[in-house]
Amino acid sequence: MSTCLIEMERETMIDFDLTEEQRMLRQMAHDFAANEIAPVAEKYDREAKFPEPVIKKAQEAGLINVNVPEEYGGVGASLLEECLIAEELCWGCSGIATNILVNNLAAYPIILAGNDEQKREWLGRLVNDGVMASYAVTEPGAGSDVVAIRTSAKRVGDEYVLNGTKTFISNATVANFYVVFAVTDPEKRHKGLSAFIVDRDTPGLKVGKKLEKLGQRAADTAEVVLEDVRVPVANLLGNEGDGFLIAMRVFDHSRPVVAASAVGVARRAMEEAIRYAAERQAFGVPIWRHQAIGHKIADMAISIEAARMLAWRAAWLVDKGTPNTMLASMAKAFAADTAMQITVDAVQVFGGYGYSSEYPVEKLLRDCKVYQIYEGTSEIQRNVIVRELFRPYRKK
């Protein structure tokens, strides 16, 4: 075999092993979830309160802002490592975990499109000042359809004046700053969208009350209103019209993490179902010995492994510098739909007890639904997949 062919084979080899550092990182995240998140998950869900003590402990443990590059004070975690952390934290409670993970989401537009000065100031706030941040795209009439955004940004001298309303914004009530997407040129449609960093203290920016939600009730979610909010030109990310591209690049990074988060919830539901099925007896034997239950749990395990591999591969492609748009959508759609089915099945395994808030699967089911909605609905993910599959034929 020629040396060239051997090198080609080495380049195409697939390795599913994590490094020792990655295994330690995953274990640290799991220990944090088991010791600091899971014990208080029911309390914060019931009270729908921002879990400030847990957030402070997560900051001390180094589990927030993990994607900030080393040159700006962070640890520069890879996207795969973000997925490892997300799965474990969401195993503990996806509502509390969302508060922790949103800082990564808010940081990505700055990491991907910010200049050096913007990165030093705003990423520095996250790392050095321990503040929270928000990613503000969604509006009352614009969710998955980013082009439908109506928040406007008009250039006036050395400032932009922003007007509009954002909704379902995570960490809105506790954020120190927001990355806001607004229209700078409505005639250009998606090419007229821009992204801005907006300080919380800017006059005209108002945060509404927290929204009541079905699940992830511990996650801070609120409306943000902008009324003649004046933002310096220096706070524009990239150039005017770059907003749509920035948002799409952020999705390529965020969707694998959302997929891994859904895997964490699904895994917790399966573990709870296994524990219950081993203890609960019917007709003289543990219920897992009845094929209807045993196979249901077997299917959970199959789907979780498949969803995790999709999430990891989508993240791995980003870490390699390879386009991952289709894989990111596949991972997000499959993991979200899988987690929803698994939590429904876990409730079924528990029977009447699964419908009671006395057991955790009821909360897992409520928490899970939003994975099929945010970061692009499962329907939108399929649109993206179709678009990518038929890209060669679109010009014909």
C-alpha cells in the first residue's frame, strides 16, 4: 500500500473516544448537575424563579461562558465540549441549565462577527464581571422566520435608533447586555438585517415581566421593548446587512448544543423509567419483564444513542471548520422529537404516578416540549434539510 493511500486512510478514520480532559469535563458537569441542580430543580420549577445561587456556583465551577476564546479570558471550549456540558446540565434540569447555557448563545455573534475591540469589551464583561447576556431575535410575529423581523434600526449620525419588541428572550430580566437583531434596510429583506450589542442601561430599553410557561419554568424568559434606543455605531456587529448571515452561523453552533440538551432530558427520563420499572411489580414480576415495557425502554436507549451521535457529529464538523448546516438541523430535529417521545413513554411506564408531580417524569415531559420549538421548530429543521438536499437542483 502506498504511503499516500495510508495517509488518506488515516485522515478518514473515525474515533469515538473522548480525550481524558473531555471525560473529566463531562464528569465535572455531571457532578455539578447531580449535586447542585437536580436537588433544587423541583423547587425552582414550582416557584418559577431565576436560580441565582446555582448560577453563581456554576460561574465558580467554570461552567458558564465556556466558548469564550482564551485570548479574551475564556477557556475556548470546542463545540463538542459544549455538547458534553449541555447534556449533563440538562440531565439535572433543562430549565436551570438554560440559564447557564444562554451566555454561550449570546457570546456567539460576538465571537463570530465581532472585531477585537468588541470582543475584549463584551466577552470581557461575561468572563471578568460575571454578568449574564441575552440573544434577542424572536419577536411576536417573527420566530423561526428571521426575515420577518420588524424591529428597526435607523442610522442617525454616529448612532442607530432601535425600535421594536422582542419576546421569549432567555435571561432577559437578568441580562447586562443584549445582542439584538434589527432591520436596517427593509427593501433588501434578509440582506437588510443587522446585529447590534445593546447595553441594558441604554435609555428606552425596557424589560417586561417574566412569561409564564408550560415547562422550563426556572428559565428566565421575558419580553424586551426598545423605544428610540440609541446605540453607538461601534456596537454594530460586522457590517450593515450581515445580521442574517450571523444568525445562520449562530444556528450552526447552537443547534448541536440544543440537540445535546434534549439528549440530556431524554436520558434522565430513561433512567427514571428504568429505576421505576425495576421496582414496580405487576402480575408477580417487575414490569420491565413484560415485553410491552421492556421494549419501550429499549427503544429509548436506541434513540438516545442515535441522537447523541448526530449532535456530536454536527459539533465535530464545526470544530473541524467544515459546514454543518444540514447535520445541525438533523441533530436538532431528531433529538427534539426523540426526547419528546421518550418523555411521553416514560410517563406511560410510570402509569398513574407519571401523571403526578410527585415523580420527576411529569416535569421532564413539560420541559421537553420547547425543544421542538426554539432554535427553529422541528418543521423548520426539515425545511432546512430539504433545502440542503436539493441545493444542486435549485438552479435547474
